[in-house]
Amino acid sequence: MSKALRDKYEDVDLSPGQGKGSAALALFLGSLSLLGALCFWMPAVFTTPEFRGFYNTGILKPLLQLCIVLGFGCGLFSMMRHQSAGYGLTGMVLAVAAALVGSGHIEAPNIDGRNLYVGLDYFVLTLVVLALVFVPLERAFPKDPAQNILRKGWITDLKYFMFSHMGVQLISFFTVIPVQVFLHQVTTWEFQLWIAAQPIWLQFIEILLVVDFGTYWIHRTMHEIPALWKIHAVHHSTEQMNWLASSRLHLIEILVNRLAGYLPIFVLGFAPSAVYAYLVFISFHAIFIHANVRFRFPVLRWLLATPEYHHWHHSSEDEAIDKNYAGFLPIYDVLFGTVFMPKHLASRYGTVSDNIPDGIVGQFLYPFRSWFKRSE
């Protein structure tokens, strides 16, 4: 997508009466319907093996049909009002395409889970659930009331969100599998059995303590070593914070963070239930602390990173630079002298001196181009 076309779709006011809400809804429902239809059409390719056993076509099929009808209807309504008619027509075309494609069915027991797959269903499900939670939350309690739902950079962040959710198998290949291969070479240690026997709530806290200690120093290193900052600067390039901003991470940073997180978890031998609880928590927490919400949490913010706390880490204001590295536990910033929590909220975001491209491809290449220029 060209910059001109991307700018046309970004920072769009969807307030009632503007004539753009129904068109945006048509595009959203039409796109999700088409993606869902692809999952019905080729489940062995587009669905996640771990989810297939939970799918009920008796529920999913009518739900898909409802989304198709609603997407088509919103597009038709937009065209009848002669407002954003082109977008409305696009939504209608997507809905019709979904109706034509979605004639298959998910056969969970008959699909070989060892095949290569794209987690398209994982992307659709998480996007819908998170949008239903965070879009209303950000509209009801906005930190920046003037910021639009479709704010500047949302298309780029949505692409990052799509990659991180659809590329589960690829990311796991470079993170979980190497850790499992490494651990296969060692025997089970006695302390692993002792850790796994502890109460789940205690293991959950221990995982937070252990993982956040490691990620604190990785995070700080990425800020303080110029070559590594070029990777992490991509995450800081967003100039408006909302729930999608958490997805803007360079591939190298994703792999490093996941590898650093999985290694201590598996080495120490935490019970699977504690690990699952941790993964669910961090998935929601990472999105929440980037959200455009004005919650302050006067006491909790010193125990657990909050949106106020993490927004200061993203701030480009001079006094906030290189502060609040902790992902979960502010105690590490307190101990190592990097905490910053003034009485007012952050108001300016983005990088200070880095000229980072807008698109996902340009951002992926940005560190490599920077390194190449430095070596000349």
C-alpha cells in the first residue's frame, strides 16, 4: 500500500453523523468474513491445530453468515447515503466473496496437525475479541479524547498484529523448538520437580519475577547500545498510543524476547498450567499498557506496570527518555534507578532523532540499512 493510500485510510473520524462509520464497519466485517471463510474452505492450511478440537460448525457457520449479512448491509447503507460509497462497495464485494468461499467445513479429527499451517483463525479470533474489549474501553475512558479509533499508524500496527498471530508456527520454530532441543540434551533436575510441585499462584509470581528480570536487562540493553536501539526504535516509532501499538515489534526483537522468556520458564520446570496462566496474562497486559486509557491506579502502578507507567517509557519528553524498562514489575526500575513517574501523564510519543519509515517493510529493513551506513 502506497503512503498516499495509507494516509487516506488513517486518522479517520468515525464519530456518528460523519457518514464513515458504516463504511468502516462494512470493510471490517467484510474482511473478517472473508478471512473466516478461508478457514472454512481450507482448514488444514489456515486453522491452528490446537484450536480445531474446540470448533463447533453448528455455531461458527451461522456466525460467519451473520457477519457476511451485516457486512453487506453496512456497505449497502453507506452507498445509499452516498457517503464513502467506494468503501461501502468494497465491503459488499468482500462479503460476497466470503459467501462464495465459505462453503467448506472444519473437520478437526481428520486433519494432520503436523502439516504446515497459517494461524488465520487465531488472528481473526483475537482481533475480534480484543477489538470488542479495547475499542469501547478507549472510547469510554480515553487518555487522549481527540485521538481517532483509526489513528495514524493503525494500518502498520494491524499488519504487525496479523504477522505475530498468523506466524505462530514460524516464531515457535525459532524460539520454542530451540529451547526444547536444548533441554532434551539435559536430564530432569530435582529442583524442577520441586518447582512444579509448588502452588500454581506461587509459580505464576515466580515466572513474572524471573522473566521480567531478564527482559528488563534485554530491554535496557536495546536502549543503551546504539546498534540494538535501531531494532527497538521500531517499537517506539508510534506517535499515538492505543491497544494496537503493542504489536509494533521488529521480528528480531520478537524472537529475542520470546527466546529469553521461554528459556528460564522451561529450564526451571514450571507446571504447564502456571505457564498458560502467565501467557494469557502477558498477552492481555501487553495490550492494556499501550492502550489509550487514562487509568492511574495510584497504588497498583508501583506493583505492576500500568498504562500510565508504560506510556512514560514511550514518551519522547526529555526527562522520560530511557526510563521504565520493566515490562511487568516496576520494582526492577526502582532497584536499578530507571523509574520515572511524575504526577502528570505523558503527552508526546515517538522517537527523538530516528527517521523511521512508516511501513512494515521499511521498518523491517531500517536496522539493517542503519548498520550498513555505519560500516561504510
